[in-house]
Amino acid sequence: MKQKQLRRTLYAICTAFLILAVTGCGDTGQIDDDAVVPANAPAEDSTDNAVQTDTAVNDIDNTESTADESATETESGGDTTINVVAVGDNLVQQYVYGSAQDHAETGESYNFDYCYENIKPLINGDLNIINQETLICGEGFEISGSNFNFNSPVELGDAVIDMGFNVITMCNNHLLDKGESGLQSCLNYWDAQMQKHPGTLVCGVYRDYVDMQQIRTKEVNGKTVAFVSYTENTNGYSLPDNSELEIVYTSQEDIIQQQITAANEIADVVVVTCHWGNEDTYTVTDGQRDLAQKIVDWGGNVIIGTHSHVPQTMEYIPRSDGTQGFVFYSLGNFISAQTDNFNLVGELANFDITVRADGTVDIENVQVSPVITHYDDGNLSNLRLYPYSMYTEELASQHGLPYCTSSTGPSYQVWSMEHIREMFETSVPEQFRKWD
């Protein structure tokens, strides 16, 4: 720990001299070092925030911004609108990549198109955001998908980008499933993907303390959107004291406040992703609500939550000046090979970020649709996603869920269109529901 703190002090001194030499005393958009605490410190364990997880995370790019050439600007009376599509945990467990393996064509090892093809047409926003729950470490690391030990095939990253996702967050509890070397390798993989696909931004982990000062941004419709990401824990693992890598935890509120403040200095919009809360429950913890209010008060415009593997509610959060932010407490799973019914219905959020001529930001037209993971039998064969608009009672009657012996009780095995609606309505307020 002393080695890391010493490096930070030296970095801070060198950075300060460089800033003064280049810019004098002007604003830099960098983070104040005064209140920084070790970014690999374990998250605080409280009753409200205690978390157990079986998901993995994604990592960040070491470039500050990425231009999106394809976005088209929408203006009305000086306002600019950015359409956003966001989904939850891309939890690629063994049976998920097994399905991709079963559907591989000649010369392929994995073909994820089968898993995602039904949902791909809906990934059509200016910003398309996903939590990549599992590491993609590349050559030299075993492919794995169970027991808090996740590493996905490299073909998955191609599939995620091919679906249309252009913001990939990796800050989650599975970051250290393959240790420090696995996380470094995953960062290298995503850096190569960003070079290959310049419109893609991967964020959530930092190479070192200096890199952590660089707020990740993306230009969309003539506006700058900043992204910062936090996780509640890393499954009890921590980086070695001499590691230069940086992960920011939800318990490190001083760093969170500094990053959001810095992001507001350089961007028109601040998007915050939080991997937090308790698993397998629709209930939002007091800790989530408290931190969400602070994030909005500090200047976050929208919070996209993940980790619960169950869809949770969403709401507007007011500030004292009369403006407001918005929080999706958890979008649940995107895809998974889980075997309880509440894990198989996730949320796909579609909303507009409107930047007013006076600089204020509104989150508008929030619509949330169910996303369903389907498989054919107790062996989880032919695992794939469906939007609710494509799902039918016939498909529901053929779901493999009722035959899964790992379910914990009869109510967890009930599966029908009616029950899917009941589960979705439990988590999504009526004003935000979209069925078609």
C-alpha cells in the first residue's frame, strides 16, 4: 500500500508541475488529489449494502474520448437530443458460450449471433450501453463460466460490438476473477478492439493513478458525454499493494464526487454506472438510494445500475435547485444461464438525454421493455434472447426452466406470459413500461 501511495504522490507532483507549465493556473478538468483514498481498498460491508455476486466486469480504454461518426444531431429550439439504449449484465456463463459453440459454423469456434440475433434490431440508439459482466482475457487464459471464475471467448467481444453496443462498461464484481494479470490482459484486449472499432468506448478500469484522472468521454450529436463507473465489491479479491491498476468502489465517495465534478467541467452530460445492491431481489437498498441521491446532487445526470440479476425499479431524483437526474437501480440480466425465473427477465431501457440551450440536462421519454432468456430443456440447450414483443405463449410453454433441478422452489419454476408480466410489473413503474 505504501508503494502505491508513494507513486500517487510522485504522480501528483509531476502532474501539477506539467499543468502549471502548460496551462498556468487554468481549469484542467482533472481530479483534485487531496481526498484520494486507495482505489483498491475493499468495499465497506454494511447490512444495507452487503452483496454477493456471480457476474463479471469490463475494463476501460486509455484514450480520453471517442468520436461517433454515425450519430445524427437532433435539435429543436437550440436543444440537442441523444437517444440511449441500455441493458444490464451480459453474464456469459458456461451454457451461454456453450450455445454459441453448438451453433458455430465451419471454421468457427463460437458463433454468438444465434444467442443475440433476436435482440440486435433494438440496439439502435446514438449511445448503446452494456455491462460486460465477464472478462475477456484472450490467449493464455482458460475459458470459464462458473463459480465466480469467468473468462469469455474473444468472439464475444466481436458479437457485442456487432450488435451495436458502443459503450461497454466493465466495472463489476468479476474484475479480478483471473487476478491482476487477467485484468491486464482484458484491458489489452479491449484496447485492441477500440483501435479496430474507433466508435467504441470501453470504460471502468484504469491502468494507473494518472490514467484514473482522465475522464472518459464520447462525442455524440455535437455534445460531450462523460462516463464514470463504480463497483460495490470484487468478490473479496483485491489488487496487490504494488499494482498500478485502479478500480473505484462505491464506498469511495470522495473519489466519486471528484470524478463527477471533473466530468462536469469537460462534458455536457455525465453518465454514471454503478454495480451495486443485493442479488436476486427486487428490493433497492437504502445504500443504493443514498448514493444515488449524492451522485445526482454532485452532477450525475443518469445512473445505470446493474448487479442484482433481477430487474429493479427506476425513478427521477430531484436536486435542490429544481433540476433532476434519473436512476435505473438495476437493469437485471441481459443474457445469462441462470435457472430461477426472476433471473431470466431483464430490462432494456430506451430514453432520451436532452441537453437544453442553457446547458441543463433532462432525461425524457423513458421506456423499459422486458428481455427474456430462453432455452429449450434442462440442459439449457439453444440458449438465446427474445424481446417481449417476439415472445409467445407457445415459446413460454416450451421453456426448459420447469425441468431445472437447481430451482429453489415451485414458485421459482412458474413460467408463462402472465408470470413474465407479473415479474416485470413488480419492478417497472407503469409510466415507464413498454410491451411492444
